[in-house]
Amino acid sequence: MNDRELSCSAGGQFMDRGRMNQNGVVQPLLTDLYQITMAYAYWKSDKTDDTAVFDLFFRNNPFHGEFTIFAGLEECLKFLDSFHYSQSDIEYLKQTLPEGIENEFFEYLGNLTARDVTLFAIDEGTVAFPRVPIIKIEGPLIIVQLLETTLLTLVNYASLMATNAARYRMVAGKHVKLLEFGLRRAQGPDGGLSASKYSYTGGFDGTSNVLAGKLFNIPVKGTHAHAYITSFSSIGELKTRLIKHKQTGIMEDLLEHAVRHRQMLSHVLDVSTEESSEGELAAMVSYAIAFPDGFMALVDTYDVKSRETEQASLEPKLINDIKSDNSPPKQKPSTNGHQNGQSNGKINGHKTNGHQNGIIVQSKDTKIQDTKANTATTAAAKTTTTATTTTTSNGTAYLPKYVEKSFRSGLLNFSAVALALNDLGYHALGIRIDSGDLAYLSCLARETFEKVAERFKVPWFNKLTIVASNDINEDTILSLNEQGHKIDCFGIGTHLVTCQRQPALGCVYKLVEINGQPRIKLSQDVEKVTMPGNKNAYRLYSADGHALIDLLQKVSEPPPAVGQKVLCRHPFQESKRAYVIPSHVESLYKVYWKAGKICQQLPTLEQVREKVQISLKTLRNDHKRTLNPTPYKVAVSDNLYNFIHDLWLQNAPIGELS
């Protein structure tokens, strides 16, 4: 651990706390001002010996779903372990708080620790549900009040992120790899690190975030950008062409092998070498020399002119004729942002965020052109394109054969370099597609690899990995599944790390008991009425092993017993009640912090990740489905129900009519 990481600076560095890396930004001053002004008012009111119980919970599941993954517990425990106002904190507060605050209060703050706090929580990685406290805090009123904002910020995003990742994992299926590519889109460095950590918790397989890999031991993955491809314009720029044969150690010219294979492949794939980019080939050879055992290439960089492309630009009227005579009816724009494939770029001047039978144009290679394009006749172009032209939602005609030719430039060059590597004892890994109709292009790529495998007797070519990126969201994956895509791995960034469908979970932290007396918050909005008192939570299971219901009880009540009938009631609707005979009862709370110490063996990140999948398996599929999931039931015991409503009546004012 170097000096930078050992420091506790305000710049978000990580410091060593024994076995745990502690984010230096997470400290007592990472709070709202009113927590400290309330602390002074409590102190001024001589409430230093009062004890309180607070519940941390959320009111609604995110993303229109019916479950939430609880995450962030370990960070909360680190915060309790390090809770202490430094001398510089005290000096800052003296300058910031209103005048007239006694020095004795600042001395009191300087001596505060979390030693007298007790924290109960469900296990990190467990599925959780609205109104069931995921953390319960007991201790001196002032200190547990001061913990509120920091605990909320540690749990809110972590749980939201883990839940979002778990949903992506469910729609992608267990055999498709998921990589988090969101650092550049995340809300700042700390948001980026948290996104990497909790996407891995939720079921992703790796991240592009190198620092997250170091700090959290997450597998780090990545390919290269379009910039690498476009940095080469011709094979003459290759300064290094030699590479050692993996078995013999003899230096050989990789470019020479690649050019020879490209000539043979052009006949197999029906793609002229004149229609592929020389600069792209040079870039791929260069990258393969750098990473011969890890060669994965981006294959959609260039829009190389072909007969179809040239004719489309020369004959817009022809395309309109084709559109009107032969295209299917226009599709209405989809409300979830996708149609027949997936694209996010500009095509014909229009920004497209949905699925199209087109491909994004990243750059144009002016070095290599089909010299016969200018002689192609209108009739020939019409013959070539009429049968395969489609119409998009904005009425623009696309030519799938042009798309195929354009995309196949990348496939041709990749396959040539991969076969060249094979000659020298190396195996390429695969390709990445970052634009266009991902379903169509992935199927085309897989078909190409199968042709190459059969023609050149290289069976491993069938198993090349196809990675897809480009602004992918949950709905995109569902659509791609319906279209029978051949993608092996998704790289997902913006929609994952920013949780665009719901940017906040909305956890709250409510006082439910003080000095042994229950407290209730009343509201005209029943959803915001709190459930008072110190409570325990249990999960009741059916005989088939699925979770049936979560039950809240007063701590003074005996726990539910297996095989014994339990009356479960809706907390606020009198007529909603049911008897449950559980086959298994799980007590949800464990004591994680007491007397200044962590009381449980904390799981590793890998173990939390496994816990997420195990916990999700306890839910019925109808609770987890993406469309109209069945709400999971949360109930209170009959005793707690009566207690809540008696207290409600005691505290609700009685109106007067006149």
C-alpha cells in the first residue's frame, strides 16, 4: 500500500483499515448540515443519555421490478469503524456553525465514536423488499442521528447498482458474459468505482476500470478503440511486422501471412480485397503483434465504398423508388428505443437510438476504393439492392447488402490476421461490434467464422467470441434475444452505471423508538406512515423452497415456527390477511456491529456475488419477470398490526366540525 493509498484525503483516496480498503471521502463530515445542528440541539436539550432505534428501508422497488438487492453493508461497517471527528473537522465546524455554540459541544463531538452503537442488518447480497428494514441501528440518540446521511449514501447507490446489474444478468442469461464499461459515463470517480464494484456484485463478469480491478480484485477486460484502427492509414506505416513463432521461436513476418490469407479469404467470403481497408489491416496486424494470445479486434470502423454504396450516393431517386415499390410499411418508433436491431449513431444525418438494419459509420477510408464503382449502372444497382432494401422509422432506405460489404471489411481483415496468428501457433480471441444492427451483424459474423473454420480446418474459429457494445440497455438485450443473436458478451456502460431508468433508490432512515417508547410518523400519504417500534424480520418459505412472504414482528414476540399457522396481515389494509404455514423460517437480521467491533465474518466480494444469485433463486419466476412481475408480499404479525393502529389513533389529532 503506497503513501497515496494510506492517506485519508478529501480527494476520494483509499486508506488501509486492516483487511479493508476505506474510502477516505467517507468520514463524519460527509453528511448534511442539519444532522450536526440537530446534534447540538439534542446536546443543548440534555439528550446525551437518550437511546434510539432507527430503521433504514426503502418504499418501492426500482426499475418497475419486484425485488431489490441489498448492497453496501461492508462500507457501512468501515464507516462505523473509522467514525471520529478529527481536530481539523472540529476547527472547520467552529467556523461553519452559527455563532453562540458552546465549546463544550465541540469537545463532546471530538470524543464521539460508534462504540455504543449496535447495527443489525440482513446479509449483503440478499434480496430485499419495500418497508422491511435492511439495516436497524440502536444506540445513543445523538450518534445514531449523525450516522443517517452517510449510511444512506453508502446503501442507496450500492443497492440500486447491484439490482440493476442483477436484472441485466437475468435477461442476458447465465451463458453470456457481461462486462461493465461505464467509467467514462459514471457520475465522477467515486461513482465509477462504486459502479464497477456493485455491477460485479450483481452478476457482471468484469470491468474495464483498472483501479476497480486493483482495489476490489475484479477481473479487468478490454479491447481497443476506433482510434487505434484509424491511427493507421496503410501497411507502409507498420514499423514492426515480425513475431516469434509460439513453438519454434523463429521470427516470421505476420503481415505476409495475413496478406496471403486475406487473398484466399476474399474468395471464401465473397469480399474483394479492394473493398477492405488497408489501414484497418495494418492496425490489426500491429495489435496482434502486441497481443498475439489476446487478439480481439474492433471490426466496424470503416465505411469502405463499394458498388452499392457508390450507387446509393449517386442515385437517391432510385432508393426512393425502391423504398416505395418494394419496402415493407414504415414501423412506428418504439417507445423503449429499439426496433429491429440496435444502433446508436448518425445515419444519413439522423441520430438513431433504436434497432435498424444499418451500421454506424465511424470513419471513411479514402485509400482503397472500388474503381469499378463509377461504371456500375443504375440497372445493376437496382438488381443488386431491390430484394434486400428495408425502410426505417424515419423513412430512410437502407441496403443490407451494403451493410454486409462494409462490415465484412472488418471481418475479412480480422479473419486474415487470426489465421496468420494460427500459422504461428497463436489463437485469436474474437471481435467487438460497436454499432449497427447487432442481431444481424452477430449472426453474419458467426456464419463467417463457421465458413472459415470449415474451409481452413481450424475448429477453434467456431468458438471465437463476439462482443457487442453501443449504448445497450435491458430492453435491447430482450429484443436481441427475440431475434436470435449470436453475441457471447455484452459490454455495457451508460445505462448500467447511471441507472437511467431510475437514478435513485430512495432509501430512508426513520426514528421508530426512543428510550424504549415507540415513535410513529403520520402522513396523509399512507405509504409514508412508518411502522413503529423495535422489530424483527423473518422470511417464510413454502415447501418447494420459494420465499412466500416477509413478516415483521415486535422484538418481544416469539419467532414464527415451522409447521405452525401464522396470521400475516397487511400493515394498513384491514381486510388483507392470510394464514401461512411455513416449511422453513429464516431470521433476516444478524448483529454486524456491537461494542465497537464487527461481529460477523465479512464475506469476500466473490461470496457476496454468489449470495446474490442464491438469493434470487429463492424467488418465484413471476416475481422476477421483466413485464408485470407479481408483487412480493410483506406483512406484519397480528400483534404488530394492532400495535401500529392503536399508536396511530393515539397520535392522530381529532378534528372538530363547526
